[in-house]
Amino acid sequence: STATIEELIMRLRDEVAVVIVTHNLQQALRVADHVGFMYLGELVEYGPADEVFTSPREHRTREYVSGAFG
């Protein structure tokens, strides 16, 4: 079912804005152009998915994407 949803997102992304909320980092990396990392209701970091996942600017984001918490 996850693959079906992701295929639909990929088809729709050229026609409409698609916003998803997920705790699955692998899924976010597969489908996102941009990501926002929120913690306790606060937007900690937002940017291009590849940058946020590979070179996060914020300490809390680095900890989360590395698996240190979450």
C-alpha cells in the first residue's frame, strides 16, 4: 500500500502541490522535494530534502535524521 501511495504522489506532483506528514524518513526522502522538520509544534528546519537529510543546519534535525532520537 505504501508503494501505491508513493506512485500516486509521483504522478500528481507535476499537477498539484502534495503535502504529506510522515514519521518515515525513508519515505520522505523518496518522495519529497522539500521537507520541514517539526519538533513539539515548532518548525525547526525547512529546505530541499537532499540538503536537510544530508547536511542539516540545526542540531535537533541532525540528531533526528541520524537516529539519535525520535
